Amino acid sequence: MKKLAFIMVTVFLNTALFSCTPNSIVENSTEQACCDGEDNKPPPPPPPPSDD
């Protein structure tokens, strides 16, 4: 019974640690954050004023 519990905990920890990679987090967050998945992106902000 202890072996079964150990195996289940090991599988759970492996799943939790390796299920989400930084690349997938970045890819998912940029799609959701910008325009709800549409291809129309807002224009970039204007350049800052110069001090000349």
C-alpha cells in the first residue's frame, strides 16, 4: 500500500512540475491579452518627445 501511495505522489508531482513550460505560458498569455485572439493589433505607442 505504501508503494502505491509513493507512486501516486510521484506521478502527481511530475505532472505538476512538467505540465506547464515557460514558453507555453508566454504564448497563451499574449494571445489572451491582445485583442481576444484577433489579428488586429493596436499600433505601437508614439516615441517620447525629444529634449533638443
